[in-house]
Amino acid sequence: MAKKDYYEILGVSKEATQDDIKKAYRKLIKKWHPDLHKENKKDAEVKFKEISEAYEVLSDTEKRAMYDRYGFVGDQVPPQYRSAQRGAGGSPFDDFFGGSGGGFGGFEDIFDMFFGGSRSSRGQQASQASRGQRGQDIGVNVQINLSDTILGVEKEIEYERYHQCDACKGTGAKDGTSFKTCPECGGRGAVVQESHTFFGNIQTTTTCPRCGGRGRIIDQKCPQCNGAGRYQEKKKIKIKIPAGATDGLKLRVAGAGNAGSGQGLAGDLYVIVSIITPQDLVRQGKNIYSKVSVDYLQAILGADIEINTVEGPMQYKIKGGIQPGEQIRIKGKGVPDLRTGLRGDHFVTVNVELPKKLSRKERKLLTEVAESTGIKVS
């Protein structure tokens, strides 16, 4: 598989900041939008896709770090890199049980089946426990009007979350220092158990159930949070909802969720956008669709009519002789595309209203028009 140079695709250096990457992406995505290259649309589509792929990787901190290290991301990582991450050498039982690719998945999986945890994972579990647990994510809903999607809008959101206790720094102990050695594991953070198996007597190490792998327990609880390490608070935050936002769009605010336990990181806040759309407008992608009714005389002679758009009512001149069901296209009156920023169009279907009854004067005038044109009427 040939390695793609995402930095070269976006025209930025490897030291580029997120702002540099975003500016380069916006500039290129507008330049190579397929609608602007009708003569070589296929080539533009390929280029457009390449630019989007490069931005998706380089704008994400974790994906960018993986790309910088391996030159690939996710499922693109070749087998030799994936196996290298598991560690070299392997287990002496690999040949007997089929190795990491065999039906049992190697000795580590056999160990899992019998003893509830592999040798390599025990240390990781204890280490994670000593650092604490990550806080929960929080989801909140925010409503905006369809007109807000034209330029984007900033909204202030108020929600409740668990905040890390400042008095104990999230430890739950008085002054953050009132601990004592766990009597269950003697400060090791793990306990040893012996099991009798067909291999013989095997000792396994598991995370200490009393201290959770920390090696110490609280001696005196923090009086501010009663040992919880966090407390509930109301939080206000301002968030920018981008132009072209779609209904159900999720925006992530890192670290704005619930505080973790111990030294665990805080969770994230997810803002789910709901868009209030006027009943007479229908949004499909970046285009807007609506209907308008006109009198039959307006349809015949032409007229200035009022059309409701995303930005409010506007005057529009229809030509004489417009037909029932005919569609008017108002360019650039749709909503922006979330990725490219280019606005769509507004399509209006014309409904011509015919009178059910005519006055004597109207009937006389229309009859004269019909006779002058040779049209037979009753």
C-alpha cells in the first residue's frame, strides 16, 4: 500500500498547528469543489476526496499522532505494525495452541479463559486503577433556528456536572494527603491467588478489591466532598455552532463532562443540535424547497410575489405564462454546506389558483378574449 503524504496534500509542514491545517483545508476544499470543475469533474472529485481524507486525519490529535508514527491510520495499519504493537517473541505455547492467529488466540487467551485475566493485562489494570477512572460524558440538547445555519451562531449552554473537589484535588482524602497503606495488599495494589489446574498450581495476580489497585486507602475523608473527590455544580459554557449545521449534529467539548475519580481525566460534553425549521420550508442537504400559490391572472400576466426564504420574506418577479407545477430556482438562497461552506439553492414550486366562480364582468371579458383567439367556450 502506497503511503499518502497528508501534509503534502494540504500543503502544510509537519509542524503545522491545527489553525494552519484548518485554513489550508478550507482554501483547498473551495478550490477543488467538483461543482466548480465541470470540465474535469472526476479528477476534481478524486482531489476533493483526498483533501477531505487528509483533513480528517490531521485535524484529529490521536489520528495525527498515529499517522506521524506509522504513516497509516486505523485499518490502514499494515499487519507488521499491528503485530509489532503486541510485542516481539511471543509465548512458548504459541506453536502448541496456534499462536496469536490460531483458533484459541494463543496462550494469553487460554490464560484469560481459566484465570479471568492475561498476564500482560494485569499490570495495565492495576496501573489504570491507580490513576483513577475517567469521568462520564454528558449530552445536552440545544435548539437553533434554520436561519442561524446561514452564518453560524454562538449559544450559551447551562448544564449540571460533577466537578473535581478543589480541597482534596479529587483524591477524596482530607487535604489530599490523609492516606494509609492498604492492609489487604500491603501497598502493592494487587493480591495473589493460587489455582489448581491441569498445568499444576498456578499463582495469579489480580487487582486488590479493597484499594482498587491504588495501594492505599483514605484515612480521613475530605470534609468538603465527604470522600467522593468531586461535587455537583451548574456550569455555563458558550459554544459556536458552525454555519451549515444539520439537525442532530454532535459537537464535542473535550474535558467539559463529569470529573473522573482519583486522578482520572474528566469526560467530554456532547452538544446535540436541533434545528427549528419553518413549516412551509423543507431542507434537503444544502437546498431548500417550498411552494407558493399565485392567482391565475398573475400566472398569465406575470407579477411581483412574496416568497418566504430561510432569511425571511423576499420579493420575486415571476414571468407571465408560468405553468402550474413549474419550479422556480433562486440561486444561493439555500443553506451552506457544512464541509465546503458553499450555499445551496431555494426551489419554489408554483401552484396556480383558478377561481371556482366568475363575476359577470369577468365572464364577459374572458369570453371576448376566447372568441378573439378562436377558442370555443360554453
